[in-house]
Amino acid sequence: MAKKKEIRDEDILSLIKTEYVSDPKMSYRKLADNDNFPLKKIAAAGKEENWKQKRVQLGDKIFKKTMNRISTK
């Protein structure tokens, strides 16, 4: 019989982090509801790893690339 692969909280949080950082309209509460994962764990990981700052940095990076592409046309 094949062993069932166990999904670790770290793996789930990594996916949740990616979703949060890449979607500016996403909130911790929405993620908890969508992914059926404890809000407290998401909030703690977000605070510890500074997800809000990473979201801002990604937005800035996208804005700069967009402006650069526009200015080269």
C-alpha cells in the first residue's frame, strides 16, 4: 500500500504567502476561509516574515518594470 503524503503547515503557509503577496486585495481572513487554515497561524507567519512589506516591494517592482516598458516604447 502506498503511504499517504502528509502536508506540512510550512508548505501550506508558503502557498498562502505567495497568494497573499501577489494579490493586493487578499486579506489574512480571506486566506483562512479559502484555504481552511487557522487565521492565527496565518497572521503569526505574516507578522514574523513581514508579508506586508514583501507585498509592497512586489508592487513597487511591478510598477517600475511597467514604467520602464512604457518609457522605452
